[in-house]
Amino acid sequence: MAVTGPIVLLVEDEVEMRRALRPSLRANGYQVVEAGTGREALAQAAGRNPDVILLDLGLPDGDGLLVVGELRRVTKAPIIVISARGQERDKVAALDLGASDYLTKPFGVVELQARIRVALRPALSPGEAPEPMFRAAGVRVDLQHRRVFRGEEEVHLTPTEYRLLASLIRHRGRVMTHRQLLEMVWGANYAEQTHYLRVYMGQLRHKLEQEPARPRLLITEPAVGYRLRDE
Amino acid sequence: MTPIQRPWTEYLGAIGIIGTVMAATLAVRQHLNTIDVAMLFLLGVVIVASRYARGPSILASVLSILCFDVLFVPPYYHLGVVDSSYLLTFAMMLVIAVVMGRLTARLREQADLARELAERNETARVAMASERLRTALLSSLSHDLRTPLGAIEGAASTLADQEEDLAPEVRRELAETVLEQSRRMTRLVANLLEMMRLETGALAVRRSWQPLEESLGVALLRLEHTLRDHPVTVRLPQDLPLISADEVLLEQVFVNLLENVARHAPAGTPVCIGAWREEDTVVIEVADQGPGIRRDEEEDVFRKFYRGGGSEGVTTSQGSGLGLAICRGIVSAHGGKIWLEPGVTRGAAFRFTIPMTAAPPVLMSESMDTGVPPWP
């Protein structure tokens, strides 16, 4: 076990939850730093310079959402928020405040590890081009020539469909909120027009997924947004 | 319960009755002798006394005496009597009014008491029935909560106390028990919370326009493991309109219906999910090829904590008994209906509707050129 692995700051007020998560994080080579309150989290974030932050939104001292905003000011480390089912609004708010992903309680260790891996992957800076070829779930996208294949067959996408797919590929593995995608693909005027996004996502699924009602690639995050699954 | 309407309506009633007697008697006075007339007025007094309290009865008798005296007893149109035997008639009228009035009052009191007793009995009966139901629910609920907890505690304490003595595969099995049972607990608690939210009206429906396929897709993905033994067919028409619904709740309806299938239909039997437009609603169907549901249970299955069972060849259900009740709550919150389609020859077909309260938004069409898109 490497002592020099990435540092995970675990912000969680329940001792039991910390005790349950610690061993699996350590077993995967992470150094675990813990905080039980928002204030401790801020101190640890400033002092230990974590590589990724796991933040439970239901902290006792004040609003978890406030902590997201304050953490964002002291560190650039990606924040994965943890919250319960039914708190979709909080998730969206946390993501809008700069959290990079979320996990819904209760979650499995496999899911947690996958989220951390994606969060630790360096984000592309705005001008930077992604790898020229994307492959997942039987779909191949040549980003350089803007061509899309399902198996061996080329698929024709409309410009909007392609922009949507390319936006998701750019942030693959990560959740993208409805607002983020609408602004990226349709522009700021469309930020509330969620039905556009849903309809085009449906079209994309019908062109790319084997079973559009059981997607493998274009995953819905209910009431939050979408995620392009790449593993 | 008779409200206290005695005061003036009863006095008016008494005046009305005696007035009627007087009018009737005047109309046919040629054919009557004085005794008949006295009897008719007495009848009036008896009627009043049998219906109203003592006050109006006395009023009726006094009125009768006055009418009788002035109109029918010589000297006519004059108070006072020639024959003193009429005084006895008057006195009798008064006595009858008082006695009858008291009798009526007592009868009325007894009727009130009887009614009150009956009501109290009914309340007690309902209270007892709901108490029995509550006890039954509590005992089934505590069983449902204790069973997985017991399994978790047993497996975990074995792991904690005898770790070194256990073979790796035993350890693994115990860990899997903990995992499986805690998932069962999670489902149960989630259902209980959802039911509470529905019943306390704390459930907020956040509608948005969406293709039905999306929520269905989330549900199918969530249930990938649960439905592994049931091939799923989805038939949605291309032109199915967008629906206005809460995606998280809609997904829950699908999850509950499909979990129900997985629980009751034998492994290997298929599930068919379809939808179509019917007038102002979209109808959604989840049909299985399981043992079906008996006609007399078609409504019961939507009841809280009701568990179908007894179907041969199917393992005892492990559900919370809340799934379908939650479905009904969610669908009603959307203004729709959910029912078990009768007359299905094989398996069970659940149907629910999502009403189309408004026209779905129109999307501006995109030119269908497939040329190189503008990017970035």
C-alpha cells in the first residue's frame, strides 16, 4: 500500500460511515483524511491539500451546500457530494456550485471507486481537444473527422445530436446537469428547456444504443442530468 | 341527534295544526254535533303533543279551547259558556295535552339515548377493527424489519468474533448475507418513507415534459440484477407524445411494478412493457406471464401491506406490501389511474394512465443535414 497515493478528504459526520468507507479507500491506495464538520473540512482542505473530496451534504453544522461553495474557494480539488435519494434539487445545486459529481446513498464501494477514478482524471481545459477516438459500448466516435459508428456501420447524426454527444464525450464518466448540457449545446437561452435535451437524448439513444430503453452508454441521472458511461 | 329546534318552530307547528283542525271543522260543521267537534280538537291536541314538547302542547290545548268555546259552544263568538259541562271538556283537553306532552318528551329522550348508544357502539366497533388492523400491520412490519436485521447481526457477529476460524468461502457467504439483507432493509425503509410522504401529503410532484422511455430506462437499469431471469420486451410507438410527469416518481412506479413481477412470476417468464395514447391520456402497461391475480384480489393488491400469496410454485413474497399502494399514490398524484386489467388470460397486466392535461411543447425542428456540424 502506497503512502504516497492520492489524498481523499472524507467529510462525513457519521463515525460509522467513515469507518465503513476508510478500509476500502485505503485498500485502493488512497490516503484518507477525515472531517466530521464543515469547519473541519475547510481546515483540512486548506492544510492537507486533498486530491479529491467526498462530502456528505447532510452535515450537522450548517448547510452542506454552503460548504461546497466555501470548499470551492479554498481548493480546486474535485468534490463528490453524497446525498440521499429524493434530494435531487440539492444534488443539482451542489453541481451548479462547482461539485464535480455525486453519489446517492446507499452506494456500493465499486460505484464509489469509479466516481473517484473519474474525478481524479484531469479535466480538459476549455481549448484542449479530447483524444481523437472515443470507444465504448459498441460505439466509435472519430472526434477529429466528426464521424460516428455503431459497430462497423456509420451513423448519421444531426448537428445538434453530434454536439450533444461530443459534449458528453468531453466529460465522459462525469455527470452533466441538464443546465450544463443545454447551455453547451443550445446556448444560455435554452437553459430551462429541458424537454429539448430529453428529446435529443432519446434520438441519440435510438441511433446509438442497441436497446434504447435499456441504455448502456447514455445514462440518465434522474432529475439531475446525464452521464456518458465509458467503463 | 335532534338539534334543539323546539322554541318557535314547534309553537308555529302547534298553531298550524290547530288552525287546520279549526278550518276543517268549520267547513263541515253542519254535519257534526258538538261532541264530534270536541273530539276533533282533542285529536289536534293529541297530534301536537305527540310531535312536540309540552309548551306547544299546552298552547295547542289553549287554542283549541278558545276556538271550541268561541266558534262551537253557545253563546257563539263569545267567551264563556252556557253549559258548565263544557268546562270539564276544556279541563280534559288541558290534562291530555300535559300528559301527552310529558310522554312524548320521555319517548324522545329514550330515542336520543338509543341513537347515541348505537353511535357509540359503532365508533367502538370501528376503533376495534382499526386497532386490530394496526396490530396486524405492526407485527408484520416488525417482522419485516427484524428478519433482515437479525440476519445481518448474525452474519456480522460471526465475522467479527470468529474471523480466523472461518474458511474464506464462508466469510464471503456471510459478507454477502450482510450485503443482501441490508439492501432488503434499504428497500423496505425507502418504501415506508415514500408511503409516509404520500400519506402526509409531503410528496411534491415536480413535473416536466419527457419521453416515457427515459424513466423506464432508469428503472430497467436499476433492476438489471432483479430482472435477470425475466426477458423484458419494450414496445413504445414512435409517435408516443411527451408526457408531463415527475421522472423520479414515474421511475418508482416502474420499479415497484417490475419488482412485483420479479417476485411473483416464475424465472424465465417474460415481461412486456407497452404504452399507447388513448384520448387524453397515455396508457402504460406492464404485463407478465406469472400466476396472475385472482379476480377477488384485483382491488386488494393496491391496499397497504396487502400481500398476495398462495399462488403455487412461487416463493413466498418478500415485498414490503407497500409497492402497489405507493404506485397508486404516485399515479393519483399525477391525476391518473392504476388498475389490474381484468380478463387477461395469462399472467397479470397492470395498467396506469398519465393524463395529458396540456399540449406537449413543440420543438423547433432542426434542419436534417448530416454535414459536418459546427464544433466546437
